[in-house]
Amino acid sequence: MPPTRYFQPVHGSLLNTINARDDKVVEPRGLWNTVKGKKRCIVLCEGFFEWLNKGKDKIPHFTKRTGGELMCLAGLWDSVTYKGATEELHTFTIITTSSNDYLSFLHDRMPVILSDRDSIEAWLDTSSGEWSSSLSKLLKPFSLDDGLVSYPVPKEVGKVGNQSADFLKPISQRKGNIMSFFNKQPRPSGSHSSKQAASSSGPDSKQMEKKGLVGTAPAVLPGLEIEGPHDADTIKDEPKGSPAPSPKKTPIKRSAASVESDALPPEKKVRKVS
């Protein structure tokens, strides 16, 4: 909401009236007295974020309706054309009230959620242009009978510019382990049995974890193709009756683990290939 009607404030410094406390709204005088009679609105959303403080750590939580319905938040709106500006600025604020028992662990305040048709129609009826005591009664904590659910979500949601539908999902539903990604890849046609494929695909996940090769990845970017495992040490058998190749001209394929041996002088031995 604009704090002044003449000069545009510095962005991010003065346009900070995101929420309006219910006890301040019902006062006969104050910041909201000029708009609460004629400029009431409903803010539609799937839910809202709130951060739980645990010592120095802040854990974001997402709260929504149990059945997935849209939330109807009680709000106030205003518009202003600043001096020297050519476009009208439209703004709104969300009214907050005391938290209910379910969300008290998270914060002592919560948005005013209007859940029934009569409450919504009464809030949007500005024909009288006046504030009334019946409107004050609508500003109350959300009834637990209507159902809310709140759960931890990824911390990336707190970074400005991050936009992802995954931020609305519980952390437990995130696909974060890179090994689970490889395990779900389709096998190529004509592949060996699962037992044979596992033996030729390289080190298992426990060995990789010991070497620090397995971590938690938030997601795989669309269009990013990851090459699957291949048998680097496989040498095809020559047909029977064909002359044995010269040992000096036969290439020897090595695995990634043998690269470390390049630091030592090569042994003067000829490797026989059957």
C-alpha cells in the first residue's frame, strides 16, 4: 500500500505495508481508516509461506487448505498516481489476525481467511461506504474445522527470483538423490539382465558415497542428457580361427580408476589378450 500520495517512495524501502493488523484496521482512526469502508478486496491464493525459527536456522513452511481449495484472504486495496508518473499504481494489503492453535508453533499471526459465501459477500459489499461491527467480527482466526495443513518446503523458496512449483511440495516428496535418477532411466533394448548390468556398470552407490561422488541434487534441468554407463573394460572376442593380433598393436581400454596409475612409470611388460 502506498504510504504517500504525492511522491513515489524508493522501491523496497517504504512500500512495506504488506500486512495490516486486524486490531489496527478496526480502530476509528489510523492508516487504514480511509480505505476500509470502500476499498475491501479478496486475495486469492493456493496458500502462504512462513518461516519457522529454530535457533539460527529458518525453515520455510507452506500452509494450504486440506482439500486443496483456493484461499480467500481478506484484504484492502488502493491506487495512486504519483506526481510526474503517467500510470496509476494499484496496490493491496492482506489483513492478519491472531494465529489459531494449529499454526501457533509457526507464528503468532496468520492471514484472515474467509471460508464461506456469506462472509465473502459481506466483506466485498462496500455499498454503504462505511465500516461496521459486523465486519470486525469477520477478522478472526481460521476455524480448525475447515482444515489446514502446514509442512516444510525447500529453502530455495527464500531466494528472490526462484520460481518453481516444487516449492509447494513437501521436502519428503522431492527427488533429490542422483542415484534415484539413474535407477529410473529406461534400459536400452538388448541389454543384459539386471544382475549382469549391475556388475558391469561400475562402482555401486556405497562406494561412490565413500569417494564423495554422490550428493543431493535439487533437480535435473530440462533437456540435460546424461550419458549412461558403458563397459569401458570390455574387449570383444575374435572369431575362432582368426590370427591372434600382435600384442604391441592391441589397444587396452582402461577404467577411470586406473588413471591414477599414470603417475608411475609404465611397466615393461606385454599384456596378452585372449
